[in-house]
Amino acid sequence: MSSSQISSAALDLRRRRILFRSWHRGMRETDLLMGRFADAAIARLDEPGLAAFEDLLEVPDRDIFGWLTGELQVPPAYDTAVFRKLKRFHSHAKPLDL
């Protein structure tokens, strides 16, 4: 899987851009982590959630990957509800709650 598995036709322009950027970050691992989450959550994110996710898209791949794997500590500015949802989305320990 190399790109979004959902149709962006029903999404507004901002969400389509976010979805595209989520799948085209540069590092394959973060493409999968961010892209799969975006596929599942982008249509339901509210304005603050969209802004927080856009902020995460600006973070270098290695930092995002390190935060999600627990190798690096998440800076307080990025430890948002959306980041916690992203991390929980990829966790097998807890049920999915977007």
C-alpha cells in the first residue's frame, strides 16, 4: 500500500491536502503511520484537530517516528489530543478511539 485507500472526492480542499501530505512525507514508515491514521480520521477531525495534525505534518519524519515508537520523548507542544489519538490508533494494547 503506497497511498490513501479512501476517496478524497467528498473532502474539502484542506482535508484533501492534509490527506495527500500524510501519505507523501518521505520516509515510508511515517507515510504508513500518518497516512493510515489520516484515512481513518481526516473526515471527523474538527478545526483544532486539523490544525494540530497539520502541525505534526511539519515535524521531521525521524522525530514523528521516534515519538510514536517511544524512542524519543514528545515535546509538550506536540503532545496534543490528535497526537495521542494517532499513537493509540497504532497501538495494539487499546481499542481504537478516534
